[in-house]
Amino acid sequence: MDDIVPRELISLADDEGNSVTVSVLRHDPRWAAGLEAEIVVRTPFVSGRCYLGLYVSKLESWSDALNRLAAGEDAAWMEMSRGASIFIRLSGEHDCPEVVVEDESGSMVTVRVPIALPDDWIADHRRRLHRVMKHWVPMLSE
């Protein structure tokens, strides 16, 4: 299991076919401090992807967002940075959590995805973050 490269930083999905994932694709050879990643949105109605760069402070800010979510607060990740932003609202318009992906600087598209999340999703995402940071961060130079 340790030989498997951890790629999925975020994997929010439900049985209705709605999902939002953030996956690390590779270390960006043009940018020693960064990782190439992508956000993928899939629903029965709309699907799309956008690429983004991740670096250590963005991974650390995902940890902060998970802490806010664990405290019962909504959270924004990568808000006001270049590229897409992800907002997680614990009580969305459809009486379940929703993930909003905004790509204001690129496509200028916003997608709102209601996702019924399992009870342990925050703990699962803390484990995902830990695995991603343990594998990828040592490759980055700041």
C-alpha cells in the first residue's frame, strides 16, 4: 500500500452521481515549489475540470478549512487566489451539504453541487491530506 502514490486530496461523492475531486497529477517540473493538480466536477447534469497549481501553503490552508468544517462552520478553500476556489457549505439549498466550485479567473463558471456526505468524511479527508503531504511535500522546494 505504501507503494501507491497518493493522488486524491479531495473526494466528495454521493450515490446520486454527484462528485467533486481534487487530484494531484504530478510535480510541476517548471515550478520547483508546486504540484500540478485538477478539480473534477461530475454530476448527471454537468461535468467539467480545471487545472490548478498547489503548493505547501495551499495544502496547509486545506487543513485549516477541514478544521472549520469539523467545528460546524462553512469553509472556503483557495478563495481569492489565482485559479479556482472551492466552497463547502454544510447546509446547502437542498438540505444537504453542497460544494461550490468557482473558476472566476479562468472560465468564469460557477458550479454548485449538492453532495450527501458520509459521517466520517472530515476524518477521511484529514487522512488524505496527511498522505498527500507526506509523499509530495518533500519534493517541493520553497
